[in-house]
Amino acid sequence: MRLAALAGGVGAAKLLSGLVRILPPEDISVIVNTGDDFRWLGLQICPDLDTITYTLAGLDNPATGWGVRDETFRCLERLDSLGCDTWFQVGDRDLATHIYRTHALQSGATLSAATDAIARAHGIQSRILPMTDTPAPTIVHTTEGSLAFQDYFVRRQCSPEVRGFSFQGIENAAPAPGVLEAIRDADVVVVCPSNPYISIGPILAVPGLRAALAVSPATVIAVTPIVAGAAIKGPAGAMMRQLGCAVSPATVAGLYRDFLDIFVLDLQDEGVSTQIAGPALRVCMADTIMNTMESRVSLAQFLLDISA
Amino acid sequence: MRLAALAGGVGAAKLLSGLVRILPPEDISVIVNTGDDFRWLGLQICPDLDTITYTLAGLDNPATGWGVRDETFRCLERLDSLGCDTWFQVGDRDLATHIYRTHALQSGATLSAATDAIARAHGIQSRILPMTDTPAPTIVHTTEGSLAFQDYFVRRQCSPEVRGFSFQGIENAAPAPGVLEAIRDADVVVVCPSNPYISIGPILAVPGLRAALAVSPATVIAVTPIVAGAAIKGPAGAMMRQLGCAVSPATVAGLYRDFLDIFVLDLQDEGVSTQIAGPALRVCMADTIMNTMESRVSLAQFLLDISA
């Protein structure tokens, strides 16, 4: 069974770490959001690609949800004393990824090629694919102006009220090599429990991608990122409220309705089921909180079972 | 008393750490070799500027002679596992300097401005001046071909036999802002005990610099880097031999003869004195081995005394 996943950061990484324990890892292709990517002191940082890579490599830091485990910040401390902007916390081990990638890109490699080389160096057998090789940074439009994503997310701690999103240059961005093929050839496509606006949204905005999902013969399953009226992690709930939507899995399902076959609700939200299910959309219930590896594997197995 | 110094790496840094304990640091300008500068994984590395900066900041690593004290190599370990070329040992704390400088240069700063900002962030009151803001990399011509300096020095461990040197693009390199002024306005110019071919040689090759030394009213004093028939550190002795010269302070004095007023020989080389002294060149004897701070301060004081 071949599986493609659309992935943001931590929630996606958790589910993927379950999936690679059930399916042969080489049968999994992960299409990753690059809207969060940014330059920091000249280094190219790709937060979601790194979270997925580190998690599949077993290097992820469960305490923080970002970066590498067993990390130190000695370079950052000195950058701070040199007067640099150090609001983005880059550890010494994490830094190697950014230096490697930046050098590869400067030497003419595509982001796909650099990502693939990093994954292979970590012994990862799944394919990790950036959604596109073209920079298409997420802009968060707020009542305090339009902000680059990391500016909104890290520096401003998601405090400005959101009015909308755009993905700069996305109209000229092609899906990265392998992305459309992964969707076309998959038996199952999993939309991971990531923020629908700023993690899955940029992926769906890549020209041709949404259409590829709609025509794919694969069973397309989304796992809710909203449980019991709140996001499991991050600003998705606040964003829904600020955009005038219900903080509900139904809002998420609405965003994916044109290509979705199955929506997986959390057991805590049984009441929402009837708001989502329809002639073309099946709803299944599962424990979607993945705090342990056991629960990740259980959810992964559940997804494969319902897709069959 | 205003002092200008021509400096390579470790030997120069030792003498300077003595000088700043006697003279007001702000009266000292250090003109530093940049011929060793190179790019490593996209980062701009300036070994001699960093050795001087770290030493004057009290951050130098006396155990290695390069890099920062209390150093770790966690980023480098991961770069190694990513398959990068890690023959140049960059520590986590040291890395901050290279990231800062590379970003500053990419943002349009000159090397002078970046160097000055780094020095000020470290609380250094002396002026640290790159010899030029224009890249002019040292090429070592050997019996095994022409090698970039770090390739010869670090990767090949100075093993190929040297036939000569060139400084690529030096003919179009102007002295960095402040360099000619520092020489013109100095009461004393000290040529530090650094390799005359690959540390002082590139500085002297910057157009206008040698002439500025020749016409400067300052007393120009060189401290020998050769003691008892060998270089105190590094390949200077081997280079002299391979170039068919005597491994002698006299060879060094010959290279500086057109602008030198005083040559400081080590006490161990009293016999060489008559080979060097002449109508326009005075020879003084001192303990030039600077293994302790006390001996660095003594030598510094000696230089000031003989220049008066």
C-alpha cells in the first residue's frame, strides 16, 4: 500500500512516526509545507521539513516540539552577544542542517535535492518532498498589518488578530518533483492533523495540487487538528475564531470538502459527526491525541484499516 | 604613543596581548593578513582576523592556537554526519563569528565594517583592520601544483614542497580604510613575529602599503619569527628551506630591508646579529619566546623602549 501525506510540523510528524512503524517506510511520501521557510542571518530555515526529518530520524526533541534532542545553544549565545536577532532559537546541532542546506542551495541544488540528501544522511527511507522548490512564503494579514509568518508566529507569538493569509509567489510555484506523482500513485492520501490555514493551506495552494487530490483514485483521509473546541497545538483555533468561523472540526472539513473521502474526528467530538458527514464524505471516530508512540501507531493502523 | 602592527595569527596575537597591557588599547591599530580567508560551506572564514580578535577579547584557546576557548563541536559533528567536508575544525562558539560576518557581507557591509562590529561587540578598544576589503586569497605554488592556502595548510598539512606564492587579485586590492592612515600616523610600526611569506607577505603586497611603510616617519621594528634555526610555529622554516634560503632571521630581515629600522633577534641567535645589522638597520636582542603573559608584556615593553 502506497501512502502520501500532506504535512505541517509537529502533529504531522507524530502521525508519520506511527505510520512508518506499520507500513514499509519506503512506501510513504511526505509532502511538506514550505510556507514557513525563512532566512535567518543568511541561513535558509525550513521548520516543517526539519521537524518531519528529525522526527523520522528519531532526533526530534519531544520537550520542545522543534529542533533536535540533546541540544545546546552555544553558537546562539555568542550570536546574541554579537547583537544578532536571536528570537528564533537555533541550537548547535540543528544549525548544521541550515548550514548544509543553505550551502547546497547556493551551490545550485534544488530544495528537493537538499531535503533528500539530508533525509538520506539520516537513514530515512520515506521520501520527504517539499511542496515546491520555489519560495512561496506565507504572509499573515492581521489587524496590525501583513506579517511574514515567523514574525507573526515566533516574534509576535500569534498575538495580532488574523484577517487572512497569502502565499507570496505561489501562483508561479510548481509542485516539487515527485509531489504530483506521489498523489497520483498513492492508495491512501493522509491529510495530517496540521493547521489547515498555515500548514496544509500552503500545500493546497500550490498550482495543480488541489486538482491532483480531487482526481486521485486514492482514498483521501484527513485527521482533525481540532479536538473539543480547540487546536491540539498552535494557533488554528484562534485563527478560526478571528476569521469568524466556528472552532470546530466542521470548519476544517469544509476547507477540504472538494477532495476529501474520509474525515477522522476525535472520540471527544462525536456530536460534530452529523455536521460533517455527507453523501461524499464519510466520518470516522478515533483517539487522535498522540501523546505516546503506542497511540500514534494505533491511529496510523486505524487510518489504514478504514481506507481499505 | 601610537602604534600600528602588521599581524598574522598566533605569534602576532601573543605580542599584541602584551602590547595592550602597556599602551592604551585605543592607540593601537592592527593591520591583519586576510590572504588566508576562505569560504567553508558558504561561510566566510578569516582565520587571522579571528585569532587577533579572540586573543584581544581574552577568548583565545591557548591549547590549540586557533578558535575559541571552552569550545564544543556539536554542529561540526552533525555536518560530518551530513557528509560535509569538515577538515577545517569550526567550533560552535567560533561558528557565530562566521555566521555573523557572512551575513554582514551578504547584506552589503565591508569586511572592515564587519570586523569592527565584531571587535566592538567583544569590547576591544584597539582597531582591528583587515589589510584590504577586497578578497586576495593566497595561492601556494608547490611541486604538486598551485593550492589554495587552507588546502595547503590544513588539508595537506604543509606537506607539498613550496616554490612560491601569489595573492590572487592583490593588484586590484586597495588598503582597507584606516590602514594607510594607521601607518602614516604611527610613532611605531611593529611587524609581528609572523610568517614573512604567508602572513606578512600578503599585507606587504597590498598596493601602496610597502611604500607607506618606507616613507612613514614611524620607527619600524620587526620581531623575528625564526629562532635558533627554526620557526617558532608553522611552516616558515620549511618554506625558507624549500625556496633555497637559509632558515635564519637574516632571511626575514632581507624581506623587510627596504622599510625596516630595527630588527629584534632572539637572545639565542646572537651570532646572526652581524649578518643583519647595517648602516640603516639596527639589531636588538630580546627574549622573543612568548609562552607566558609576563614574557609577552616584557617583549612589548622592550619594543617600546628601543623605539624611543
